[in-house]
Amino acid sequence: MSIWFNVTSSCSWSYHHGPRSEDDWSGYVEFVRETGKTVGDGGVALTIAFKTTTPSALQRRSLSDAFLNERRFSRLAGHAFVTDSARIRGVITAVNWVTKKPFREEVFSSPKNALKWLSEVSAQPIDTERVWNEIVRTVPEEALWVE
């Protein structure tokens, strides 16, 4: 497995590491769809992509379709995307300049900075320490981002 995800303290999070299988990606897209159906007003989302590859065109399309088909994403207060790849950060920043999402999105190079920002934009209290501890408990040690 190379993608882990959950909801902790009003924060939907996903953690990506290494190459992704089609099964991993399909499970992740389904998680995104479910998040889109259940997100409450002012909720937030966190995506961490650490030592991973960019998704294929087909994978990007399936994720885009999931976002477009779930109207409740307009209730999302913010999405923080964290990656150790300067190239991926640049691509996402450029895409954000030309696309309009129904929520705020920022790109980070540090999970802790991303969690801090999410706690500031969320309409609901977020226990950032609890979110990070849940990620640490869920993701195998060899795949964890160490700051």
C-alpha cells in the first residue's frame, strides 16, 4: 500500500508515498468521493505526497471527476497540499492560478506548517497534534516524513 487516508479531528487527510498501484488510487478516489458527500461546513483536508511520483493522466482525471461530481466540496474551508517535490509544488501552484476551486488551497513543503494553516482557516476546531499523531500511527515508519 502506498496511500493511507482517514478523517481525524474534522480534517480529512491522505498520505501518499512511493509509486501508486491502480487499486491504491481507486481506494483513494473513493475516499475523496465519500469526503465530498460528508464534509461539513468549514471542514479541511490535508494531502501529503512524500517521495512519490505524479499520478498518471488517467489517475488525475479520475480524481478531477470525483471533485467535480461532489458539490459539497464548496463547504470545505481549505485544502493543504504538502510535498517534498519542488516540481510538484510548482505545478500545483500554477494550476491553482488558472483554475477556480470552491475552497482555498495552499501548497506547502512542511506538514506542520500545513496543519497550522488548516487550523487557522477551519471553521471547526482542529487538534493538529492529534491529526499528526494519527498519521504517524497509520503510516509505516519507513514511509514517514521526518521534519
